[in-house]
Amino acid sequence: MFDTLSDKLEGVFRGLTGRGSISPEDIKKAMNEVERALIEADVNLRVTRSFIAAIEEEAVGEKVLKGLNPGQQVVKIVNDKLIEVLGGENEKLITSPQAPTIIMMVGLQGSGKTTHVAKLARMLRKGGKRPLMVACDTQRPAAVDQLQTLGKQLNIPVYSEGTEPRPPEIAKRALDAARKGGNDVIILDTAGRLQIDDALMTELEEVKGNTKPHEILLVVDAMTGQESVNVAEEFNRRVGLTGVILTKMDGDARGGAALSVRAVTGVPIKFMGTGEKTDAIEPFYPDRIASRILGMGDILTLIEKAQQQFDEAEAQKLQEKMKKGSFDLEDFVDQLRKIRKMGSLSGLLGLLPGVGKQMKELRNALETPEAERELSRTEAIVMSMTKNERHNPDLIDSSRRKRIAKGSGVQVSDVNNLLQQFRTMRQMMRSMGKGEMPNMGALMGGGGGAGGGFGGVNSRKSNQPKQVDPLAAYKSGKPGGPRPTKKKK
Amino acid sequence: MFNFFRRKKQEEAEIQERTREALEKTRTSGGGFLSRLFELDDITDQFWEDLKETLIKADLGYNLTEKLIQQSQKRTLDEDTTRSKDVERIFRGEMVRTLEEAQNKAQASVLANAEKEKQRREIERRNAEMERRRKDKVQVKKGTFQSPDAPPAAAVIPSAGVGAQGEKRPYVIMVVGVNGSGKTTSIAKLAQYYRNGGGSVVLGAADTFRAGAIDQLKIWGGRVGVPVIARAEGSDPASVAFDTVKYANDNGTDIVIIDTAGRLQTNFNLMEEMKRVERVIEKAQPGAPHEIVLVLDAVTGQNGLSQAKHFSNAVGIDGVILTKLDGTAKGGVAFAIANDMKIPIKYIGTGEKVGDFAEFEALAYVNALFEK
């Protein structure tokens, strides 16, 4: 799952490094694996073939032959080449020096045009523009309503004439409306159409002729398969594209269509849609799509999300602290908070095979009301300590304990318990720091370690938790385990 | 399912014409894309390479493509032939087999479900009977007792059977899929399809998220002439589904079709929401939904497999509606889904009109691909 292409390529090259030379047949085998990876990512076959040809040339070069790890090097070459083809830098939206700037959105049915008209409008307004959205989709039932609803939500004006007039006429009159309304950007929503539907493609040409758009954006679903090439080529031939928006990138599509479209039209991919909300639009990052096409993308995104919770540097610092035994109560409560925030993240991780089961168990464990209460109580106790006390828990004598208990509204015995658990955990961490980390810790860079401590807090009676399993406390008879999901039929 | 239809002659002709028209569109665009390959006398190595390319371009994916080719090559060797006619027959057979395996497996599970439903009804009937006996012994003795499980009048449409009290139960279909796959349009087509068969239909607008989705379904409902049950935008989709099933139960409607919001299969929260809609439908009527169909855009690439897997894990998918086949896309990933997961293609959509719709038939479809 993680680096299937790397693994396969390493398989191809295994045992060759000692030999000192790689035969053309080995390269051929390696290229077959690259081809398969690209096809599985929905890169068009024609694009794949020409891409492979370019890769092969570089791969037979000296570097790979004499390198220590040819498999990894081929992956690197492929990755670099992908970024190169996808366009090195992010290209901005064209704006006309003379207002208004006219943007026309085109694409197949269901690619996400209307939603992205709204997203673009919102983004442009944030940049100080006064956009006008124009409803030229008279085909799909309620498409006009959809745009009007979005306009109301965003408080952005929508120009519409219902579904009776022809779209080229509506677009033309919308220009006048924009001039009167003082709008400096006009975004035309058009009906979804098949690139082979001549009548509708002609209509699109007319809309273009009547409005002379500065920017004609093809909206492409990231899940599109081999057809992306035909679609992009034909739209480009008929109306001349200036850019592409790649939508539904929040799913698990590998997005090979991005490479195909870019390769056949040469038009830059300018944005990607990353969610259903109207603010879910981002500049296009070629490097990210490259790793995604190679099957490492989901992991990258996940790691990034995880890092928002568990900063890598921070995790390292934490591990250092654990080794030295200078892990204090502040770190402790910090980790508790992060684990709490992980709720939605664990859901996301749960969708990956392999990682799934463990994360689901953890999430279920954390979602019980008991766990919630325990967390807040622990947090309250620690927050009632002075900074000095948090860094140096050994300072806390009986009068401090009384004060802390009062401050957090708990019994002195609760404070005692927490401190005892903390000490046990610190000890555990010291030994762990020398030896091996628990499984979860390895995954989340320290989070699991804190999870272990958390488990310790919850099982108040045991002074010497023998398990470092973060779930230990919850597995033992706690309610709220995985909800039995009904399997249909 | 067609066989259950009791239609007037005129209607029958009309439906056949529509189906033929719908298929015609796939023939002109996607159809025949395999035929050119076989326009040679003897099969060469180059032929297999060309075949592989053609299948990959049709989005069948690497694995299924290799499987089909290897099996065909093996059979070709077994039969010791290189004549293109033979190879065409062999390959055509392999494709049909892939699709029919899924179809047959689905059929078997439909039968198993029918059996389960029968048993459930039997228990319900017995309980009801016990109750009735206790209350009204005399009537039973006199022989005036009417078995509530008497077979329903010959079904004109898929029927969920009758309840313990003899009331008609609607057949509930839930339609799911990713954003923009064509759920709402497909629902209008399904509604028209069942209307043509003489059934009464009600639609539930449980896509309460996307702006304009409710209006879109209402417009289609108006065009097709079926009621649409809706609440305000942003309201709870499960409640809408519940209302719709209840409406059908109260009004004796034959078919309930529930529209749901488009959702990406990786969105944990939205997938949970969909599970909840299913649970609430089940609460509104035990045994429902009877059919959950995944709407798949023919232009979808290998991500279709991920869609089928995730939706299947969440709610269990009974079949696929393959939409937008009037374009140049061949929808090959639906073949891969049938091969990998044994989920059959049930219907195909071939345009924006309600009549651009047909029941999927493996043999007819594969034949269309070879048509010259």
C-alpha cells in the first residue's frame, strides 16, 4: 500500500547492485512496473507511453547503473519527471488590466462546475474583487436555483434569466449587468456537456464569442479515467482552454487525469477542489500530485494532517525528553489534548487498510463519556498547578496538593492518584526511551506514549501498569467499544 | 425484472423502443470499439498487445485486462487456433462470463433475501395469527379466517410482499454515490421505468446538503409525475427517508426511491451519515431498503473500485447504475467492479432524458461492443 512502486522496483533490481551493471531487460521490467503504476493511477495510456520513453532515457544513464539503490532512484526520476510535466510552479489566475475580468467554466456533467464557480467567487472576493456569478446552465433542472442558493449563502450577486433564453444571450446581457453593478470579475457557469455533443459545443463557442473570456477553465473530476485526454483535447480544440481546475481531490483518487490533461493540452492546472464547502479550493501543487500518482499521496496528506496535531520536531523533542526522563506534567497534558483532537483524524486514518483497526479501537476508546470526563478532570488538575509545579512535580507537597484539589474541584486523593500515575509513567518512559517504543508511539511520534500514560491515569488503582498498550485500560470491560455495524443481508 | 411487468401492448412497444434507443447511443459512441481489432485473419502477438491497449483505454484496469487476456490466450492454446473468429468467440465468452458471474451471485443473494423475508413474514404471520386466535377464536373456527399471507396479486413490479396485517409494503430503493455521478437524474429515470411498468412511485429528497438538489428532484418528480417527499434544505436526511417510507406505507405506494447526497467514499462522517439513513429506513420498515444501488459515472477511472469497496463496506451494494454512457467513456471500471467484488451492473444511463435508460444485460452489452 505505502510504496508499492518502490517495493516493486526494488524487487526488480534486487541482487543486481552487486553485479555492477543492469541489462536493458532489467530496465524494461522496471519500466513495466512504472507503466502499471501510472495506469492504475488513471494516467492515460498514450501519455503513459510517452512519459515512460522519457523516463527510460534517464534511467539507463550512469547514475542508476552504478547507484546503490536503483529502485529508489527510478522512483526519484519518475517523481521528478512527473513534477516537471505537471508544471513546476503554481500558475495564477489571469486578470484583465481592464475590468471586468471574464472567467468561463466548462466541463462534463457532474465535474463540479457550479460549486467551483462559487468557490472561485468567494476566493476572489477575499482578494478584494467584486465578482458576479452568471447562471448559463439552462439544461440541468434547478442548476440556476443551485447557483442562486450559493450566491445567497455567500452574499455574492448572481445574474440569471431563468432557463428560457439561450446561454449566449444570457452571457452577453450579463456583461452589461456587471458594468452597471460595478462588478470587476464575471464568472460564467455553463451547463455540463459531453465533448462530442456538437450542438452544445457550438453553443459554448457562441458564449465565448459573445463574452471574450480572459480565462476559460476546464473543470475535471480527479476520479476521471482514461477519457480525460479526449475530453480535454476536444474542449481545448473547440474553445481554447487557459487553465484547469481539478476537483474532488479530497477523496482517494490518485489523480492521474491531472498528468493526462496537462500533457495533451499544455494548459496549467491552476486550482484543486478539496471539499464540499465553498472555501475548499487550493492552489495546485505539482509535487503533491506527483507523489499521489505514485501511490504515496494519501499518506502524505495524512502525515500532514497528523503533523498539525503532532509536529514532527515536537515529537522528537518529546522523545528526547522521554529518554532523559524530563517529561513533565505540561507535556503530559499537552499530549492528552492532542489525543483528544485526533478524533476526526483517527477516522480518516481508519480508512486506510492496516492502520485502520488499531485507530478505530483507539477512537472508540476515546469516545466513551467516561474517557471524556477523565480527560477533563486530569486537565483541570494539571491546569490548577503553577508552572513551576508542572515542570517539577516533586515540589508538590501536601499543602500544595490541597490547594490544587480545591482549584480543580476534586478530592486530594484524585491529585495524589494523578501524581502517582504520572511518576509511574515517567519511569516507564525512561525505560521505553532506552528500549522499544510501543506500536502507537512509533506511528504517531510520541502520541502513543502519552496514550499509555493516559490509560494509566484511568485505571487508578493499579500503581504499576504493566502494559504500555494505550488501549489497555479501555479494552478491559469499558463500555463503548466498536459499535456492531449491521452488515446488510 | 422486466418479466414481472404486466404492460399494455402499446406501452410495451414504447419501452422496447426506448431501450433500443438507449442502447443505440452506446453503440454509436462506445459500441464496436472491439470489433476493429478482430478485422484480421490470424491472431498475432501484436493483436494481444492491441487488445491490451484497447481494454486499458476502456478503463478496465491493469489486473482485469491481464486476467482476460491470459485466460483467452490459454483457451486459444487449448483449442489450438489462431483464427480471429475463434479468438473473438473465446474473448467474448470471457467478458460475458466476468459480468454474468457477478449477475448470478447477485441473483443468488436476491433469492436468499427473498427466502429470509419469507421466513420473517412467516414468523410475523404466526404471531399475528396467535394474537387473532386469542382474540377471535370463533372466526377462526368458522373458517372465515383469511390467511394474511395469501400470495399478492401477480406483481407488476418488484414487491416487498405484504405485512402481517395484509397491507401492502413498498419496495424501497436507496441510491448512493459520489458527487456528480448522476444520482438525481438516474432516480428520475428509475421512477419513469417503474411507472411504465404500472407501479406507483414516491421519491424521497434525502440530499438535503447540496444547494438546489431538492428543487432538482422536485422538477424531475413533476416531469415524471410522481410525488416527492422533501423537507427544508439542511434538514436531517434520515428523517426525509423516514417520511418517504411512511408516506408509501400510508398510501400503498409500490416503490420508494431515496435520493441521497453525493459523498466521497473517504469522508468518514458522511459515510456514517449514510449508514444512519439506511438504519432509519430499516426502522421505518423492517427489511428495507431492499435494494441499494451505487451510481457510477462511466468516465470514472480506477477510483471506481475504491468507491465500490467503501460504499459496499458501509451499506452493502446490490448493483451499479452506470451513467453517462452516451459519451466516449466505456465505463470499464464497472467490469472491474463486477470481477473483483461480484457486484453486478444493473442499469445503464445514456443521456439527459428520462427515457435514456435501460436494464443492463451482459450478453447484449458485450455483443454491442463487438458490433461491426
